[in-house]
Amino acid sequence: MPAVRPALAELRARIGEIDGTGARQHGVLPFGVRELDRRLPQGGLSLGALHEVAGGGQGAVDGAAAACFVAGIAARMKGQVLWCVTQADLFAPGLAQVGLPPERVIHVEAGDDISVLAAMEEGLRHGGLAAVVGDVARLSMTASRRLHLAAKGSGTIGLALRRWRRQADASDFGQPTAAMTRWRVSELPSAPLPVPGVGRARWLVELIRARAGDSFDLELEACDGAGHLRLPADVADRSAAAAGGRHIAAG
Amino acid sequence: MWPIDRRQRQAGVTSPPAEGPLIIAGRAGNRRVVTAACPAARDLGLRVGMTVSRAQALVPDLRIEADDAGADTAALERLALWLLQRVAPIVSADPPDGIVIDSTGADHLHGGEAAMLEALAGKLALSGITARLALADSWGAAHALARHGADSVTIVPPGGLDAALAPLPLEALRLPAATVAGLRDLGFEIIGDLMDQPRAPLTRRFGEVLCRSLDQARGLASEPIPPLRPEGLIEIRRAFAEPIAAPETIARYIGKLVLQLCIELTAKGLGVRRLDLLCSRVDNRTEVLRVGLAVPQRDPARLTRLLCDRIVTLDPGLGIEIMTLTATIAEPLVPRQSATSLLEKAAPDLSGLIDTLSNRLGARSVFRFAAVASDVPERAIIRIPPLADTATPGMDAWPDHWPRPARLLPRPEPIETMALLPDHPPRWILWRGVRRHVQCADGPERIFGEWWKRDAEAQAVRDYFRIEDEAGARYWIFRQGDGEDRATGSHRWFLHGMFG
């Protein structure tokens, strides 16, 4: 946040306290990508809150890019991660390659959505975890509010990875929830290489909804071995003003 | 088979297994008869019940050991104790050669009834015990089916008792030999013959034991299982003047029992790993709760919470008369120094969370992945308990040469492709009815079969490719075979995983 507007910053903090966004107590986790962080209301993902991530297109069903995005966030936190799924199809070597080694993840195979939500809430209330991730299809307002409050109480970041059985069910993503931010991560063709082969993966990262913030979308290079995203070189060369249409007053 | 298995297990510890058929000789009146015979002896025509002199005449180099019923029963009780600690809270030895387990409320922790029996059969076979297993609504029926059923593992669905019992012989009913012989004389051969007979004449002739065991087998009369209580077991028992049924009351008394148990555990320097709560109802049934813990514990608040979480699964019926709390597995728990450094923050204790989750969802549902030294992707991971160290020492991460997908399909799905053999990636793939054009690809990464595991894999080869379609979706596909030699695989293509 720019230091030139202390009055505005103070006002923003007071509003944050009133509407309970929780960032003041627990701090934020910046992405380390300036383009991304400056557009987020607190300069990063607020800890002690629930965030939603879904895949776009085919990713709504397989949730692979969303899983990597979430794993990258969890990898940059310190401590153990609880990952709740209905049916285990995560491939641990793949997670290790985005910076989340197997000794840091406790997996829970809960069988159905209700049990996943209950396990997530239990993990969020515990307070000793770095992050709690859950693969869920349906996330009602009530359930998300419970998770958000549990996260707020303990300061653990909650990440709901929305994933559906069929592409058609993905319209559920439009329903309102209590999550702090809502992201959609879609796969894009990888960085071009001068030789045949697949380059570094690229994603279209869309912030669809953020409390006290504007939505935007950004093309990014996928997580590296430590969970860090990166702005593609050809986009980074463009001027910051051309990359997004955000008012300076909100930044 | 139990006396034979027991002797072979005992012998196996000290000496290599002896060759030659083995029989156990016991006394029936004045005659020495065969009471058990090993499979090798039975193949030679020896039967239980024939005289020892006849058996010796048939097989010259026969090993004969004396019958030792006391040692057999003692060993059976040790086995029952082993099962008590692993399978369910109510286990009892059923001499001479059986063990009865009340698995009510315990099967979900093992992943369902069928999975539980399969795991149990596997464990027993590994220990060198030949076992036949049957799961039914009543003790009598399970006893009968385990000994006289057609299959070595039988599961009777609820309500299917009569149909399962009908074709079994009369010996299956646990009746005195004289009664069985008397019934045979009257023309009864199988249990089904007895079911629709008028009961009064049968009772007059054979006593009430006949109808009682028939009813017990059919699940019409109750037959409680007296639980095995080994010596030195820490157990707190409370009988109520008035039966209790309300969940709040049960929770209050669980709290009191746990407190007493923890006092005893503290006195002995123990922590509990497995805790059983047995509730005897007024109608002579027993409801059980079992909770497991990842590390030894004796914190009353935590133990009470774990038990109270599960109260909903208890059916108090008309009321609970007696509650018994047992520390089925207790391990030494010594006080530890909590913080080694004032500067470093101690790692948070997750055992409480893990206990809560694994008791709610089953111990198999909470796990951690660990690396296994294998190139075959689905074999490279193993599930280990969440608080365990890595499975294989020195193998704490996977090699990082090649990208691995974030999601792996439970089994590879066949796809249609058009590809140049032998080592080009496909031009397009057809997966789940959608054709995707491959824009760029990496590969092949050749993975050879593990010939030391299965003969079929001696020459098997998988060539993995990472492909990207025009929309940017990245998949992990492989071809079975090296593209030239049919002996290495079928040359069919499969999709195995999705990259992020």
C-alpha cells in the first residue's frame, strides 16, 4: 500500500476491523509477484481466512492447475498442511515439484463432501497447521461461513479447491460464499521454446471476487520448485498501466 | 488345524520346519486316536478320529506328537488378545479351535466388513495360521459357517441367516454328539430339516439345548460374548442403579471414567493407544466404542472428547446398566522436556487433530505419502501413518529429473491416438470422447517393468510423454511397449495423469 496516503490506509484498516476481514490480526501472504500483490486489497492473500480456487475449462473437473496453485500457496507457508479430499488422486511427487514435500502434507480421504468440510473445519480450528486445503464440489454459504470463522479464530489459511464431477456442475461457482477471495486458474499454452518440447506452464489467473477489492486477470507462469509464481517475460516488459485497468485510488 | 499350526509356529522360531507328515495323538477312552493331521498327512489318507496304530501302519515315517489341550487353549487366548488389540473391543477364545469377534461398530475403522475380513485373513496367513472366517448376525451362525461353510471366507448379509444355515450339517449347531446321532436316527440330516419342525416333541426328546442352540444360530435368542480380559488390563467399571440413556448423561459418566483411568495410567507411567468403552444394556446386549490414538496419551480432556465425539453411534436402547472403560493398548509415556530452545518455536502438536480425524473417518483415511524406490509411478508412493517417519530410510524424496503430474488417475485410461512409431509423441489423442490436437510434447521417458516383482514384467516397457493440447491442457500419457518389439507391450496408449 502506498505510504503517501496514511489517512486512507488507516481508514481502510478501520473498515477491515469492522467488516471482520481479519487481515489485521493475522497478516497476509504476498505472492511475491508485484503485479499481483499490488492489486490485492491487503497486498497478498490474508491469513486467517477462507479462499476459493477453481480450475477453468477442463480444470473444473480434474483440478490439476488449481491443485498446483494451491500447493504453491501452501508451500510458501511454514509448517504442516492438511489436505482433505473425497477420493485420493493427488500425486505426491507432482506436489513435491511445486515445493510441497510429502513430509509436510497430511492427507485426509474423507469419502464425501460433508466429511471433507467437517475435516477442514477441524483442521482450521486446531491452529497448529500452516494451511488447510479441501477439494469440495458444493460449498454453501453456511458451510463457507463456518470455515471462514474457524480460520479467523486460529489464523490458519483455508483454501477451498472447488472441483466438480462434470463440467456442467461448474456453474455452481457463481453462487455466493463467505470466502475472502475467489480465484480461477486456467491452463494456457506453455512458454514457447526454441526447440520442440513443453516449456514452463502458464496459467490465466483470474481473481473473480475479492472482498474490498476489484477483480482482475493476469497471465502468469506456473509455480516453480518453491511454489513461486512469475510474470512471463513478454508480459513483464509491458508497462504496468497497460496490463490492467485499475484505478490508482484503490491501490 | 489349530494344534498343528501352533506347533509349526513354535517350531519355526527355533528350528527349520521338519519334513514329513505330522499328526497329533490324543486319547478317546482306551484308544489312542488322531486328533489333528497336517495337510501333508491328510493327503496321504489320514483322517481325524482314526486310531494311531492304523495311521502308523498306513504311513511309516509319521511324526506323532502328544495332544496338549492346555497349551492349545493358552495359545488360542494369546491369539485372541492379539486380535483384541487390533480388530474389535469384544473378542473371546472359542476353544478348542476358534475365536469369536463381535465386530459391531468396529468394521468401519477397517474399511467395511469385506475389507476387514480380507485384511484379517491376510494377517493370519502371514503368521502361518490356516483360518476360515465367517461373518454373520449371530455367534452360532458364524461358528457354523466358519467350520462347515463352503468358502473359507463367508459374509452373511443381514437377514440371510436362515438361508445360509439351512444346507449345513447338524454338527454345525454345537450339539452333543449323542444328540446329533439321535437326530440322524430320526432322519434329520441338515439344519434346514429342523427349522420347521414342531419344537415340543424335539425338546421332550433331546432337552432344551437343541432348540436353544438352533435359536441362537438363527439369531432369535441372544448369546452374549464374554469379552476376553487379559491380566493386568487397566479397566474402570461403573454400574448404575438406574439405567442411563440420555447422551448428556453418558457423556458425563464417560468424563468420570476417563478421569479415573488417567489416574491409574499416571500411577503406572502409561499412556493409552487404544481405548474401548463397553456399555452393557438392560436387554443384555453390549454396545462398544473404540478410539485409537496416534501417540500414547493420558490427557483426560482429550480422551473424553474423542469418546464423546462418537456417542451418536451408541444405541442405548432402554438404558445402559454398566459402563466399562478399558485401556486395551497402553504404552509407556514418560514426561518429556517440552522446549529445547527458547528461540525456536516448538513444532505444534498435531496428534490431537489426527486422533480426532482418524477416529471419525477411520485410521486408513488419514495418512501421509512417502517415497518408495520404484520407477513405476503408481508404485512410487506408499501411504504411511501421519506421524510415522519415512517408510524406507534414505529414500525421503522422489528423483526430480522429470516433471510429474499433480493428479494421477486411479488407473490409466485407454485413449486412441495417431502416432509415429517408435518414439514420436502422438499427433492427436481421443480421450473421453474429445479429440485433442497435440501442440508440443516431451518424451519419451522410458520406464522398464520390475522383473523382480512379476514374471510378466520381465520385458515390459512404458514410454511416457508429456503432451500439451491447443488449449494448454497438459497430460501425461504412455504407450505400453517400446514401439518396435511386441514382446515389450501391446503398443496401446493410455492417459495416466494431468499436469497443472
